Amino acid sequence: MISFDHHSSPAPEELPSELEGLRMTKQRREVLSVILAERDHPTANDVFTRSKERMPTISLATVYNCLEALVSHKLVKQVNFERESSRYCPNLNDHCHFQDEKTGTIHDVVFKKGVKLEDFLELPQGTEVSHLELSLKGRIGY
Amino acid sequence: MISFDHHSSPAPEELPSELEGLRMTKQRREVLSVILAERDHPTANDVFTRSKERMPTISLATVYNCLEALVSHKLVKQVNFERESSRYCPNLNDHCHFQDEKTGTIHDVVFKKGVKLEDFLELPQGTEVSHLELSLKGRIGY
DNA sequence: GCTGAAATTGGAATTATTCTAATTCGGGAT
DNA sequence: ATCCCGAATTAGAATAATTCCAATTTCAGC
């Protein structure tokens, strides 16, 4: 039984020119494809470095702009661990993150099938949760 | 049924000179008492401002030092919402945080009695979680 | 009351991120 | 195809939170 989330890597290229109402510019496409290519939760700076390989003129500001556009259009998720720099994740399913303290590697962790927030949290009724972030740190079993 | 966590305010003053193996200096005592006095999840800067009222010579660096000492000795919890500045919380019980999008107010939210991580997360067996942070945003029911 | 280690301090430094203002791009109308 | 205009990109400056540094100060144990 696999518990950490694994993905079959979809082809990163050939994205439509508009997605979720977001104009897919060269740079946004590049940034998105970097995030899809290596699903290792890169930081903005990682994305910048990788993007420059294929698009040497891209700027860090643009990478930040693109990331913000992709996140707000829900094509990518932003991942935070305490005050570390934000990381980016293409897994759009409901999930959270586990950071291996040994290696720093971040793994996606899925919620058990059918679990609802009210099942494990004492939330006042009527509370509407618009955003949830659950971050774990620890050591992986062997 | 109360769902958000409420506290009876314990007396902030007269803390011992050593706590959890941490030397309780004037400044650490002051910082801790500020956090205990108003349980509104202040930022480091909030703590600095409030501390200065009674201890005008305290420096921001010291506030950061004290907070780090208190957090690492588990007398206070550090609370993060995305990339906002860290906030500090004297509630040592297992709990998480809900930020009201309307007001910015942060509420403690407790886990349902007896709930374990494995009840709602697909964690590989043998995984040891040493740190968990769950942050919610949304709107409160009326 | 000394002494050494730890804590405090003010200011400088760092880091991630955002802002700014100028330029470029690209799609629709002509 | 060309013009136009709003949006996107860019380089660099600015900001904000936090950490670092080096010089004092404190204080617990002798």
C-alpha cells in the first residue's frame, strides 16, 4: 500500500495558449513546465535557475509573477514550511506535505478517502474554510 | 458546544527563575508575560512594542532571541500563516489555527478528542512526525 | 567581589519577496 | 499586414522579516 503520493509524469510541453482564463505566455508556459517536469517542490529560485536553461532571458521577477499567476489560477500550489521560502507543487489534488528532516525532501501526503475537516477538527458550525495548509516534518520509516 | 479554544487567563507575572531548563532572564520573563497576557497571537514586532512599555530598553534582537529560546524550550508555540510574519501562542495543547479572513483574527482550533494522524492521513507506516502545523483561513459562521 | 559563560544590545547584513518604471509583446480592429 | 492598447516582462531598487555580529552587560557559582 503506497501512502506517499506518486505521479506518472505527464508531458510538460504543448500546453494550450490559455488555461483557466490565464493567458499562457512563453514565460508562464516555461515556468509551469519546469514545475511539471521535476516534481520536487522547487523554490522560486530553483524555478528561475531551471527556466534560464531553456529561456536565458527570463528574469526572477517574471518567475515570481508567473508563479503568482499560476497559483491564483489554481494551476499550481504554493507550499510553505514555517518561514522557509515558498515551494511550488503541481499536484492539484487535496493533499498536504511531509518534509523528511534527514534529507529535506518533501513528499505529498494524501488525506484518507472521504475524510472531512469536521471529522478531526472542532470547528464552529457555519465556519467556511477557504484555505488549508498542513505541513509535517519528521523521519520516514526506513 | 464551544469549538474554538478559549482560555482562562492565568496570571502572567511571578514566573520562576528557571523553566524547562531555560534561564528566566528579565527579558525572557517579560516576553513570556506579554504573550501570556494577551493571547492574540502577536508578531515579534507586536511583542517588542508591548514589552517596551514596561521595559523600554529591550531591543528587537532580544525579543527575537527570547522568542526563539521560549519556542525551543516549548514554553510558547510559533504560528505561521503562509509567508506572513510568525506569530506566537502560549497555548501548549495540541491545536491548530484558523484565521478569520474578514478581521485577520486568529483562533485556536482543537482536534477532536482522541483523533490520531493516521486516522485522516495516509502516512507510510514507521513515519515519525516530529512537527505538525495546520493553518486554516476562512470565514466564521456569523 | 571575581570570573567566565551566556544573554543583551544596536546596528549592519541577509534573504525572500514585492514594487517601480520603462520596455516589449501580442491579439483584435482596421 | 499594421496599428493600438492593455497586459506581461524586465532590471534594478525597495521593503520587510529575520539573523548575524561584535561589543558590552549580566549573573550564577566560586
